Amino acid sequence: MIPIPEPDPDPGRETPNEWTTVERPLLQQLAAMGWEYLQGDLDYPQKTFRENFRDVLLYEPLRHAIRKISAAENLDEITIDRAIRELERTDKPGGLERNRELTEKLIKGVSVLRATGGDSPHSRNVTVRFIDFDPAKQDNNSFLAINQFRIDYIGRVGFVIPDVILFVNGIPLVIIECKSPSLAETDDGGFWKPIESGINQLLRYANRRKEVELEEGVEHLFHWNQLMVSSCYYAARVATYGADYKHYVEWKDTTPFSEAEVLAEIGRSGAKLRSQEKLVAGMLRPANLLDILRHFILFQTAEGKLIKLCPRYQQYRAVQKAVVRLTTGKIREQSDKQRDERGGIIWHTQGSGKSITMVQLVRKLRTHPTLCGFKVVVVTDRTSLEQQLQDTAKLTGERARPDKDDLRPGESSSHMVKRILGEDGPDLVFCMVQKNQDREGEAVVLEYEVPVPSPRLIATDGEAGYPGSDYLLEAAENIRPGFADRQAATPNGTTKILRQVIRNEAEYPEVNSSEKILLLIDECHRSHTQGLHANLMRALPNAAKIGFTGTPIMNRDRGNTLNIFDDFIDKYSMKQAEEDEATVKIFYEGRVPLGLVENGSRLDAQVVIRFAEFTAPEQQLIMQKFATERKVMEAPKLIAVKARDMLRHYVRNILPGNCKAQVVAASQEAVVLYQKALSDARDELVREALAVDPALPVLPEEELLRRSEDERTLVAAHKDLQRVKDLQFAAVISKRHNQSADWDQWTDTGKIETNIANFKKPFEDEDNGKSSNLAILCVMKMLLTGFDAPVEQALYLDRRIVEHDLLQAIARVNRKRLLKECGYVVDYIGIARELRSALTDSEEGGEAGPRPPTGIDGVRDEIPRLRDRHLKVLEVFRSRGIAELMPIDPCIDLLEDEKIRAEFLNRLRAFLASLAIVMPRPEAMPFVRDAKILGFIAKVAANLYRDNQLNLEGVDRRMKRLIDEYVSAQGIDPRIAPVAITDINFFDQVNRKKKARARASEMKHALRHQIRLRYDEDPAHYQKLSERLEAIIKQFKDDWIALEEALRKFIEEELAREGKETVPGLDPRLHAPFFGTLKAAIEKEKGAELKSEDPEFKEVIDLTVATVDEIREKIRLVDFWRDPHSRRSLENSVYRSLLRSGKIARNTLAELATRVVEQARNLHRLLVWGNGKHRN
């Protein structure tokens, strides 16, 4: 090991760069925390414990660690080798599947057969562990940071050099890319540009860049990878293997050390920790990294795809705090408060991974020396929540009880839960709080008949709340328009029966008095402040309790909730989640369709007609009652009007982003009516879209924004007509006694589960079984709590909801999803005041008391951000002397610089993201023209410079369509890829350019792209080609006419070479690439060029043919390249053939054999299917 180079003693002499600003401080902080440092070597693999540069495991440190960890087993070298081979072995085809299998081996170890030792055949099997996770035995592990670690490609020429790789016992667990902060857009303090550049590089190493089809990385480096980090010091982001750009997040906590302690550790007392320093301290401290690997890394299936999860900082912090509370808090007998003090409340806002935190806590408990024996009881108050948590809990790897093995004949569910809770042992048990009610015992039914005075007899004084007003409202409630018989009323009034059932409940029995029970109570703010919780505590009197809530505790409930659960363990608010981009921002929009006002006046008239015998104040009171209660909300005509408006809002704003929505209705009747009304509204919209004026859909976007909302909707529907036709809607309601048969399709449990599953599926997927056209779910109360569907973007509210329920409902739309920039709450009933009150009268208001709510903005609040982002993307050109976007040629020329292209792309994406939020509202109109032109510039630059990132993959679907339509209007089909130089139409495309400079630029970049694309097929040929091209470009640098002529000649020569023999007796496509490689190696050995008349020239031809024939014979096996043994065998065979030829020095044979086999892999299809006949 060597010391990390120290900074120059004179800071003024040291130039700030990636090494001095990012990488060196990173390595120094790692060293301060106990990591050893080794500088990589680009020439000698032995200096990094390897035999060759393709290896990624460091076998010597790994063997040494196995010996230390398994010292008691006294393992021999053969057994250790078997264990290492088992660590490397995997049959899984996909990268993530392979990573999951090997991660499990890292955590659990592998079972192998001893080579020697063991008293019996059974004891011959031994479990070998590769990492010692015991905090007390951390010295058994080695922690090594290597920078500039070279890894060669397998199957082709070249290598990558990640900035820093962290090895635990020789196993690469963490990969870090460092980027200079000077790449950042310093005008606004944003550092996304260098971060994105680092992420892009990590994805390239891992073969995970979606825009690149060819293999470009070193995927074997990621078989055991756990964390991927991109840092520029002032900003740092982390994610797991398989994650996309949007999944990289910041780590903002240094648990278990304070920031002051970390500053002292790195020698920067008194300053503020930077983003990189927090991440390193919080995640990469040796103990923390092993903790994260063992307890917090999870694999989960989402939308039919496997994903890997690493913890967010608030999850890790909450689990650590909970463990401290559980181990240091007083049990009930010790407490002065006469309650268990080992628990508390974890408030993590909806969408931030609360249920995953529960799983991580359980996993942590199971390995803790004093908590591993705890029975963990997960308590919910809703069936849907219980099912969701059970599904998530499978990630713990434990059996979740009760299950089918717990069923007993004739035993009720409540008795089964009691029996399981009474058993000792570290189970994971799920129960609903309602199951802790004792419903046995005799019941007394009390009935009493009371008079209801005629409303006409009530004296009123015009004041709210006058005596008797409740009776009046009840009378009005019982007289439904169209159904009531007004003649049934008598002068003496009517009567009603009050009924009350009083059950003689026995005191709930104690089930288990153990102190080794932990209750994890979901949504603890709801039913657990009531009598149901008392039953639970009588059953388990000495249990520790941790309450989880996704919504803030309302101020009036705070005292009671804290009295039950004790103080907060951890908090993570809606505002924090949005700032961390753990959730998307929610926008509020209030809508009152004109049809509702019209129907409202009709309602007034109906009240006057149907309640003629009532006085005017009485009629007003009845009307107010109806206007605020569900009876009006169930009126079919009103629902039809609202459903029509909802669907059209959905088609304009939500459907273009391939997202879905929920409608929240006032009652089950209203839910069913909404399902039908939405279907009718869809059919109406389709008919209108088919009959739309043909001139309307082709209007420029600026003109369309001046049209009415209905016209804009028709255009949106017309452009996506088949999708609109296919839209489906479903109601989700609970079963009721004596319900209509028509409701069965919406209340059947199996059908509800199917509808929920289909709703969560995307509209489009490569596998049709994983897609669904179910676009909108209509609900009353179901699916408003704990329902996790990232595809949901809009919530249409037509039921009055308040406080916790409202905050939980709106959080349905805040889950992150690719291309989803925000969520929408669309209000049809007027809950703006309730929403503001809920946010203010809660913990979101802060410890200092109520304050204005944060986190819920109107769409218009995005307009200043849109304006700012528009100016910033224009500034890319204006700051470099280009004042106008038109004509575009100066902009296109400027984007030849790769750094400027990256800056332009980042700012353009931000601008289009804001525009997508504001569209299709008229306020977007001033920005649409520039969006089209900027998108057009990006498309042209993408084609010209062969830069796939400029194709704007991942941009909102509406923005992409807007740009594509503009591009098409300029005579370019945006779906057609750039034409290759080998294409017969290549020069036709070039000749469309009006200027020599543009034509030369097109040819120059097309040639460079062709050389990059095919380099690995024939490195010798394409290296020469590249050198010739660059010489021509340099020679005619500023003479565009001469450069154009030279490049045309160059391309024509290259095309003339294609398909024709260049060496007699060799197939130009099959043999020539290998001939070039072997000839170049022999020429290098001789120090002179081989000519066709040289005797050795013919010998190289024969050697080429023999080598190619041998390769073709071996690689015909199915999945040849997937088998490392087969590849090594081929390399050995080629090595021996070259050795026998006597033409190449022995010390270069191994490298040459590897290059030849790598060429063979790149030419696999041609070698297997081509003719390749040697012609004498």
C-alpha cells in the first residue's frame, strides 16, 4: 500500500481539477475511516493482485480473508478454491438476476465439499463465508480502495478505467466516478451536469445505456456490485446496478456519527460538510457499508421488472435510531410512566418507502445479538394494507404468519391470531387491529320510539343551530325527490325508532406477557388512539411499540398519539421528500365545469317544487343539506357532466405521458355511476374526434393554444385516437348486503385484484401480458391509503375528505416514474381550504406552530420556473455570440463541441420538463415556438454528430411529439435514423445540404461514426482508416470546398474496397480482418512492412485461413460465448497455433491470441453463417 499523494503545500500552485477537488479528498476521507489505498497500474495487473486485466476479483486478498473468517474450519487451499469458484458461478442469464444470486452468496456464504478433513460424509460439507458481518470481528475483513483500476473488455479490444473501486476482501462492491465541478452550470449553482456525466459513464461500464445497442462495457465488474456513485464533491448521487438517471439520489445523513465528528475526522472543523463527504461518511464507512449490504439491499419486482433497491438516507437513519431505542429504552416495569419506553413514532411521508423501512428493520433485528429473538407483530387496520405489507414483507425472507399452515378446522381468524401471538419465538406475524375485538358474549338491544315533529311546526329565528334544526334536516334527508310520499306526514308529525346494540364484552385476555415482542403499527394515527388499541395492549402488555405513519400528526391528536407511542424516532416530511426527489411534486387544480352551475340552478327549482309546504328558510336549509351531502353528488346528470370534464382533462394532460388516474366519488352508488359515465364520455369524445374539422389537428401549436379547451381536447384525442378508443375504466368498491347483481363485477375480490394489477401495468410494454389499457379507477375509500402505483399521476376528487385522509389520498400521485414530472390533484368539490388546513394544522407546519403549507402548488406556480429555464437554454448560444436561434446553422456548428452539447442537452431537458407541466394551458404559448426550434436543433445535431442522447429519449411524450411534428414539417422524418456511408442513399442526403461546410461536416461525422462502429471487427484496418481521415481533416481544416472533395474521394475509395478481395486467396469480409491483425503483429515483430512478394506473406495467409477455420469450428456451439471455459479453451488453441507458426515472439502470444478471439466474438454471425471458402 502507498500513501495518498498530499496536496501541494502552496495551494496557489495547484490547479483545481478532478483529482485535486474530488478524487483525492474522497480517498483521504476513506483512509481516515479505515480504508487502505492502492494506486492502480495501467501496465502491470500483478500490482493490483491480478494475473490479467480482465480479472475483477482480487484472489489473493479474497483467499486471505476466507482463511481468517474460517480459521476455526482450518480450510485447505483446494476447498478455498472451490468456494471461490462457487462465488463466481451463476447460471442466471440477466445482469440483475445474476447480481441477485451472487449478492445472496456474499451475505450467506456458499456450501462446498471439503477436499480434506471431516469425520463423516455429512461433515465434509462446509459453509464458507466471504465477509465477516459481525461488528466485533471487522478486523477479519480487508477494505481496499483502488483508483484508476484498469479492466479489459472480454471479447473485444479495449479497456475502461473507473476512478475508484472499493473492494471488501478483494470483492468489488462499490464503483465511484469522480467529475470535476468545473463542468457545472455555476450560474444557478446546479451540479447536475457533472453528476449526469458520471452516471452516464457508470451506465456505459455496466452496459446499461438504453440509447446504445452495442456492447460497450465490462459487465462482469458488476456481478457483485452493491453501490454506484457519481460525485463532483459539491454534489454526489448514489444508486444500485440497474438504476437509471432518475434513481440516483443524494445521501444527506452521517449516522451514527454527527457532522461535527465527521468534520473533525477529516480535519475540517468549523466548516460545512459537502455532499460527497456526507455520502462517504454515511454509506462507505466500513461498518455502514457491511450493514447496508446485509440488511438494506433488496430486490423487488415492479411493473413486471426486477429492480435492486439500496436504502435512502432517512430509512437507514430511522432503522438505526429504532434499534438504539429498542436496546436502551426502559421496559414497562422500569418506567416511571408505567409504559414501555422502547418504541416511538416513525413519520415518513407517503411515497418515501415506509413499508420498505419496516422490512429493513426486521432484517436488522434478526442479526442483532439481543433483538434477534423478538416476535415481530405487524398491525394494520385495513385488509388492503395488510395484503400490501405482507407482499412487501416477503423481502425479509421470513415466513409471514398466519399462512395456510396455521389453519385449524373450525377455528375463527381471531382465535388463530390469539394462538399465534401466544406462541414464543421470533415469528413475523400480521394481524388487523379489528381482529383483537372480542365479539363474543350476550348482546342487549334497546329500542325507543320518538316523535319527529313536522318541519312546518318548527319555529325559526334565522340563526344557525337553532333548536330543532337537526330534526328538520333528518326530515329532509328521508324525503328523496321522486320517491317520497309527502301525504304520509300527519299534523302531529311522524315517529322514528332509535336502536342501540350493547354487547356484554368480556375483558380481552392477556395472550403473551413476553417483553420480547415488537409491535410495528402501520398508520398509527388512526385507530390506535381508540379502544381497539387497548385490546391489543391487554393482549400483549409488555410489548414494545413502534408506530409508522405516512401523514403528519394533527396538532389536536399529537398529545394522545405521543402518550401511546412515546416520542418521535424519526421524521421525514413531504417537503423533504420533494427536495430529495424521492417523490414528485404535486400540483393542485380546482375545476368547476359550467354544466355544474347549470345543474345547480335546476336543483334550486326542484327543492321549491318538491318541498312547497316548507317555508323559504326551511327550503334553504334543505337545499344546503342536499348541496353538501352525497345525494346531490350521486345525481347522474351531475356525475355525467363531471365525468366528461375529467376524461377530457385526462386526455389533454395525463394520457400523453402514458400515466393513469383515480376518481374519488362520494358514495358507492356514485362510484358505479362514474364508471359508466366515463365510458360514455369516452365514446362521445371518440365520435367528436372522428368528426373534427380536418384543419384543426394540423394547426401550429401556437395557434392551437389560442383555441378553446374543448378544441384542444379534440386535437389531443384525434392524435391518439386508438389509445382513446381502448381506454378502460373500473369501479373498486367493497361488497354490500343485498347489492344489485350489476355490482358483482366491481365487488368480487378476484376481479378487484385483477383490476388493481391491470391498473398498475403500463399502457405499453414489449410483453403484451405486462401492459393494460385500464386507465382510471373509480373509488370511494378503497385504494386511498397505502396504494402504491407509480403509474398514477392524477387524482380527481369529488368527495369531501379532510385531515389525515386527505393527505393520504393526495399522496397517491407522488410516486416517481420515468417521464413523470409531477402529480395532479384535480378538485371538483372544493377542498382547497381543507387541504391548506390539513397541511397547516399538522407536523408539516413545523415545531414552531402553523405556517403556510408547502409542497402543493398550483400549475401556474411552474410558469416562473419555465421562464427561467427557457432563458438558460437560450443562454447556451447567446453567451457564445449567437443571439438568435434562426438560422440554425451557427447553433449546429457550435454543438460540435461535446461539452457544449452536454450543457445544451441538460438545459433543454429541464426546459421541456417545465413546459410539459404547463402545457396545454395558454400560458405555455410564448414558449412553444422556441421549444420546437430547440428540439429541431437537437434532432439535426443528433443525426450530424451521431449523438443518440440528443434524440431526447426520456423527454415527456407530448414534448417529443411536438418536436417530431415540427421536424417533419421541415422535411425530416424523425423516425429515420442517420444514413450510414455504406447506404446507397448516403450522398443523396449529403447533397441536400446547401453549404459546403454542412456537406463536409455530414461526411466527416458519418465516417467517424462508421469507424467507431466497426473498429472491433478489424482494428488494424480501421485504425489506419482513422489516421487517414484525421490527416485529411487537419490538412483541409478551414477550406470547406477542398475538404468536401477530399472526403467524397475518401468515402468512394472505402466503398470500392467493400466486398472486393484485397488479398488473393482470402475472403475480404471473413479472413481479411484476421489477416490484418496477424500481419500487423508480425510487422511489429520484424520492424518492417510485409509485401505481397515476401515469402512470409503467403505464410501469413495460410496461418489466417487455418486460424479462422479452427475458430469457426469451435464457436458453432450454442451459447459458446456465455461459457468462460469454452472461451479460454479457444484462446489456448489459438495460442498454440500461433506458437507453432514460429512467426511471433512468445512474450506477445497471449495478448495476440486474446485479440484474435475478441475479433471472433465481434464477427460471430459472419463466422458462423458466412461462406468463407478459401480460393486457391
